Amino acid sequence: MHTQTTPDPESLKRAAAERAAEWIRDGMTVGLGTGSTVRHLLDVIAERRAAGEWQSIVGVPTSEDTAQRARRLGIPLATLDERPRVDLTIDGADEVDPELRLIKGLGAALLREKIVAAASRELVIVADESKVVDLLGTKAPLPVEVDPFGAAIQPEFLRSLGGEPVLRVRDGAPVVTDGGNLIYDCRFPDGIADPEGLEANLALRPGIIESGLFLGMATAVVIAGAGGVTVRTREDAR
């Protein structure tokens, strides 16, 4: 009797990272995202460099965690001040909708991830098929990064937009981002009907630094599933 084995999540992430690495060319400035899938990408880059390839690429890390991992693997790094034009960023996502709109930030690096993505000519997202949704907000909460000053005034405002905010806490203390800010994770019980409108409202609110809505930024999404790795591009989304 033939039993079909389901690939484990880590092997799916590795396969997706290898596929996303096909966008990399030697000499590129590459934005390095944050999260479990990007760790596999860093391994791929290090292996290719050890084999004598990609000797001239430079990474721009989106978090302290990624920077530390990249340094341990011997990947050359630069800051956005040094390399303000990024050729390609490869990052993960917590949700992807049919128009390649994203929710990111469960790893608490959304602000830096968004700054690097905005500086990039291309943004390739790597995700497993569990992250694919018809409507943003149906699986993942929306992270909203806020200035600690006056953070207590934000939940009422976030509730007025339909969210159910919860301050992100780890080990009994509020999570503090690399930028020194706090995060409210906002659940939207029926999903986010108008991501662009929500993003605009959040952007206008004093004290809200950034949200995990990445709209119109991804040029391609590499999706790993039990049936293999597929790629969706912005043209496909249209």
C-alpha cells in the first residue's frame, strides 16, 4: 500500500527559499528579511558563497536577529545609509491575498522590513501555503507598531477601526521592537474589507509608527506547498 508523506514545514521553507534565491545575481544589494523562512535563505546564500558564487553580493538586514545570523554565516552586510538602493529584498509574510497584498510583522520587525522593502526594486515574498488567504486578517492579526509615549490612547482608536487590539507581551513583559516601540496585535473578526483605507487611517494617527499592511509592494510570491513550489507575480494578480 502506497502512503503519501506530507513534507515537513522546514523542508517546504527550504524549497521555497531555494526558489526565491533564483532572483539573486552576483553584485546585487539584497535586503534580507526576518523570520524562519529567511533563515533558510541565509543558509542558501552562505552555501552558494562557500561554493565560490555570489562573492560580490551585500545584504541589508531588516532586523538585529537577521544581522547576527548573517554575520555568523559570513555574509557581507551594509546599512541603508551605505546602500540606499536595494536591488532585491527577499522576506517572509504572515498572510498573502490574491492581489499579493501582505500582512507582516509577527516577528516584530515590520518597521525595518517596510523601510527596506520601500527602498527595493523588487520584493520577493516566501511563504508556505498556510499563509495564503482570500481576505487579509482572517488568520493572522495585524501588527500595529506604536510609540511607547501615549501607547494607552491607541487601543480605543484601533477598536474604532474594527480591530480588537492586544498589546504583544513575551515572558510577562511588553515586546519592544528593534526601534524601541511597542506592538498591538489587532484581530479583525471578519477580516479586513478595505486594506488601503485601513492603512491610510493608521498612517494619519499620531503615535502609530507603522502597520504590518504591505500593499502594492510585493513583485512576486513564492509559495511552498505539499504539491511543490509555485510562483505568483504581480502580473498574475492583475
